[in-house]
Amino acid sequence: MADELTTFINIIEVDPDRQQELVELLTTGAEEVIRHRPGFVDVTILASLDGARVVNVARWRSPQDVEATQADPAAAEYAKRVAAMAPAAPALYRVAAEVR
């Protein structure tokens, strides 16, 4: 369906001592750059209780909006800073099923 959102999920393995620093970097990037990009809907940043992971979940109107944002120099700079801090596994997802 054309009205379905695209979800960008980035699972980042991080040293537990740096988890909060990573959360702050992702939050700043979302507030300063990502939320102002065309097609942005919302973002949720999750921190694992063991401190070893951060999950960045961002919803977009389309995959093209994500691709355009990834090509934006300001967004790319934040992505570089995250990658320098910890290994990441970003991917685009679609809703395959929901149970409520």
C-alpha cells in the first residue's frame, strides 16, 4: 500500500560505558538534522538494560526519503560519528504483521 511507512532500524553494539554517550549523539542528530528532513515521521531510541546495545527506530513516509536523508551531508556526518563509536547494523523494514 502506498500509505505504509518505511521503518529504519539501526542496531548498534556499544561498550556499556559509552551507551549513554551514544544515546545522546543519536538524540542530538535526530533533533538537529533528521526530524527536519522530508518524509520524517518519528524516531525512538532504545537502550538495552545490559548497556550493550542501542536501537534507533525511525519511521519515514518512503524508502526514498531515507535514501535522500542518508545522502545529506549533515546526516552523513552523524552516521560517521556513530560508526566511529560502535559497529552498527542498519536496515529498512516494512510492517509484515501486527498483533494488538
